[in-house]
Amino acid sequence: MMIKNVGTMQLSTPSDTEIAMSRVFNAPKELLFEAFTTPLYLKQWLGTHNGWKMTVCEIDLRVGGKYRYAWEGRENMKMSMGGEYREIAAPDRIVATELFDDPWYPGGAVGTTTFVEASGKTTVTMAVKYANKEARDAVLKTPMESGVAAGFDKLAEIVATRP
Amino acid sequence: MPSAQLDTTFFALADPTRRAILARLARGEASVNELAEPFAMSQPAISKHLKVLERAGLISRGRDAQRRPCRLEAQPLAEANEWLETYRQYWEQSFAHLDDLLERMKDSRAPQPRGKRTTRTKRTPRKH
């Protein structure tokens, strides 16, 4: 298993077909669970980078229930995905399938989100299991696991400062 | 979104010798001999690395048959970095917003100061 720190997050590859990402939040797990499963809250944070807005967030939070997310970015860029809940153990664990409408990797995926609290802080781990290694690698693009990122920042700097 | 070109770029960058070669070329073009010098490696071994870098479009080779100097091509590297940066930004920014949201959630649920109790605590017996 490879582990790589990317900013405040930790990326790892628990197996050949998985990518996991962890981040610690300064809040009890009940709040995190709500923030991950309530449309009102999800719209305030998920995918809200560089001007992207979550425009659709529909959640039927029960086993077999479906969810659907869509985002809009600058220059009319759009992204959307959805899936079905497989397991819900509030406020500790959610398992759901995930499929992008315009996927860049083959097959679907199953995401497991866990909330583990210790002394008032909660570690959220989002592990995604892909159909096969090829799909996983297509998502991961190798930089995080191969150590490319290690020498990467420096290289990027060099390139950026080239005339 | 990621493309086959990006795959090739990341594969080429996955090796420390190849990264060192690129770092050297960032200072200016160099021949295979010049590139092989700092590494305890044969010229054919270096040539192999150069082929991978060339295929990835990260370097180009001069036409001078004798020397065939290598030079850095910045574009694929910039694209690869853009992808990594986009990925990092996506989650960093999302999580920063989540941090803010959690603070607001905590605030709205915190016990209110005396005399300002909300409906959430209306069943709490009041003193006197």
C-alpha cells in the first residue's frame, strides 16, 4: 500500500483496485455524517472549487435508495453522477455505488465513506473500489502512488520559471 | 479530463533518473554523454530513458547527427501538473468549505448563552 500526503489530505492505495483518501475534521462524526448526506449541506461544500456549483443534489437515504449529483462550472462546464446506497450505518459508515454520466474510466465503482471520531475530531475516509486495476489506475493517473509527486513540485517550478 | 498523453507523461515521470534528466535539461540542452556523466549509468541505459521521455513528448532531440542534443519540452509537464493541481484543488477547496460549514453547524447547535435559549432547548427546566 502506498501512502501520499497531498496538502491536508492523505491518499492511499489499499489494494490494486482501490483509492482511499482521508482527512481530519474538527467536528464530531454526527455532524460529518449529516454534512455528507443532507442536500442542504452537501451543496455548500462538495465539488465547490474554482467557481463550480452543485446544482442538483437528490438523496434517498436508505438501502437501495438512489442519489444524484450535478455540478456546473465556468464556461458552461457540467459534471454529473449518481448511484445507489448499499449500506447505511449512521453516523459511522455509508456504502454506495457511483457512476459518472460521462466517465473517464471503465466500469462502475463502489465508494465506502467512514467516519471515525477520536477526542472530538473525526477522520473521514473515502475509499473507492473500481471494477479493475486499469480503471483504478486511470483515475489515479499514477502520480500519487509512484512517487512522481515527490519530485513533481520541483519540476513544475522549474518549468514554470523557464522563459 | 485525463488522456492517454497524460498516462504517458506520468509513466515517464515515475522514474527518479528520468526526473533528474529533466531537471538537468531545465538548465539547458545537453548531449547523451553529458547527461550520462552525473549518473553511474551506461550510455545505452541513459538512451533508453531518453526514448521514454521523447515518446512522452517531454524532451526533443536535435538533428545534429553527431550530438543530437536533448532539450526539455515544457508543455506535457505543464498539462500533467495541471491535472494533479486540479485534483488537489478540487478536494482541498471542497474540504475547506466543509470546515466552514461544520463550524456553522456547531455554532447553530451550541447551547445558547443564558437568557437566549432557542426552541431546541425549550423543554429544559428553567431555574425559578
